[in-house]
Amino acid sequence: MDVNSKPTKLTLLLVSSLTIMSMLTISASLPDMAIDYKDNPNGEQLVKMALSFPALFIALSAMIAGPVIDKFGRLKLIGPILVLYAIAGSSGYWLKDLYLILAGRAILGICVGFTMTIATTLIADYYKGQARQQFAGIQIAFMSLAGIVFVSLGGILADMNWRIPFLIYVSSLIVLPLAYMFLREPALDSEEKHREISKAKSPKLIWFVFINVMLMWILFFIIPIQIPFHLKDIGMESNTAIGLVIASSTFFSAISSFSFGRLKAKFDFSKLFAMGYFLMAVAYVCIAFGNNLLLIMLGMLFSGLGMGLLIPNANVWVMQLAPLEIRGREIGRLTTFWFMGQFLSPLILLPLLEIFNHQQMFNTLAIILGLMACLFFFFQNHSKG
């Protein structure tokens, strides 16, 4: 198998795109969904949780996925997982009970915990050095572009009925035959690998990266959850337009991620984290004062550019730090911290809206992001990579 072939690369990118599809596709549906379930106890809060609920189960399943693929191989479960992804993802179209919809979202999260860990580990297996850095940037850029398609299409379909975007998840069945045709198990000595797994250890610095990734997502994931409601408050009624506004952030993320390989050749990991957090801080200042569409769009621009640096930077740093024998486990942990941050974000930040107004909350988050940028500018003198 030629890992540099276009079909292999495209298949890896399509499997990766299932991650962002799982989270953002139904974002524009949330306001109308909240209206339908307003008579449920805590209906609006539960509807908002529907967006981030898969993240908890992605986080939990990724902890299992990593060791499983290290021991039994990267591709053993990919077929059944992609079928279950389609069934669980589309269940929101068929199910009426809000709690059953949340259960479907939970199963969807389990599927993504495996697909994300498998895809990222295969990228680390197939590519080395500069090729790995470039493809990691392309992976996040492709996910961002896929996010534009999913969010925009979700917004258009939500204007017809908020349930229809759930049918987009059936597209995982298109990826299924491609995975069997173009992905292959890396050529590793299985017996030797099993002997070495128990001995291999990653440097302690990897835990710093994991915790940083969780904080990053706690601070960022408030955007797709809260912005649809804020746009309604300032007079935007079209779910299509709301979807396009959110999708614009992923567009700018794609631009930034495409540049990651070149930027990484010039700057170390911590300097790139500092740049990303600074851009995010600027974004949140724009959102804090975002009482019109122009300021919100500026916020989307800067947040996209920031996340487009932060995500591949974290992925490549973990790929570099993790020994081959336990690479799946460490990338599984990365996925766990990534999505635990997404799950915790509304639990931690939405209650702040009961204490602070919209402007105060986003200004506070901007200050936190600015401090994190300063931390990484200082830390860069003591890190390698």
C-alpha cells in the first residue's frame, strides 16, 4: 500500500471529518429544538447538552480505543463502528423523546472516540517528520472545511425542520467501503510490539499537553453553543444564516491549518500555542462587544485562525512525544482530554451567564486566553520541538 496515494489520504481525511460532523452539524437546530422541548423540565439546558453530550462519550471511549488498537490493530473495528455511527447519529430524526435523542448522541460519541483515535494514530504511523506535520495540518484543515459543509447544510435543512440535519450522519456509510479498500494495517512486528507495550513510557511533558488541550476546548466550545442564541437575540432569525456564521469560523480555521506545516518549520510548539491563544483572546473581545453581525464575524475570523493553529499543534506534539509502542494509547488520551473539554465547556461556562452578562463573560475569557498566551511565550524558552 502506498500511504502517499490520494485515495489513502482522502480516506483518512474523510474518517477524520466524522468527528466534526458529530458535533457541529445540529448547531443551527438548537434554537428551534429548544422551542419544541420547552415544556420538558430543563428543556433548553438539555437541548444545549445535545450538542456537547457526545463529547463525554468520545472522551470515555477514546481511553479504551487507544489500548485496543495498540493491542489488536488499528482497523479491526472500523466497519462496525461506521455502521453504528450512521444509526446512532440519525436517531435524532426518528426519535421523539429528548432523553432517547441524548442516548443516541451518547452512542454517536462512542463511535467517534474510536474513529478519531484510529485516524490520528494511522497518520502518526504512516507519516514521519515534515510529512507528518504537513498532513496533520491538512487533517485539521479538511475537518474545518467539512465543518463548513456540515454546519451550512445543517442550517439550510434546519430551516425546513430541525430534525432533518440528523440525517446527515448517514453519510458515514459512504466512508465504509473506502476504509476497507484504501486503509491498511501498519507493518509492525505484532509479537515484539506486545512485549514492548508494557515497557514504553512517554515523557511527563505529554500530560502538560493533554491538560492544555482540555482547557483549550473548555474555552473555545462556548462559541458553537452560545452564538446561535446570541444571534437570535440581536435579530438574526434565519437558521441558514446562523449556520453560515458558525461555519465561517471553521473556514478561517482551515486557512490557518493549511499553513501549519510551514509555520511549524519556523516556530516551536509553545510559540505556536501562544499565537493561537492570542488570536482567540482577540476573538473573544470582538464577541464580547458583538451587538452587530460585523463584530461577530470578526470574532469568528480570529477564533478560526487561532484554533487552526492550536489543534494540529497539539496533535503533532503528542505524536512526537508518544513512543510507537503506545502511540494509540497516548492519542486516545489526547482525544479523551480534547472531548472532555468540549463536554465540560457548557457545564462550566453557561452558569456564568447567570452571574455575568454576555459581554462580561467573554471579556473574562479573553483575559484568561491572554494570560495563557503569555504563559506559552515564556514557556517556549524551556521546551523543544
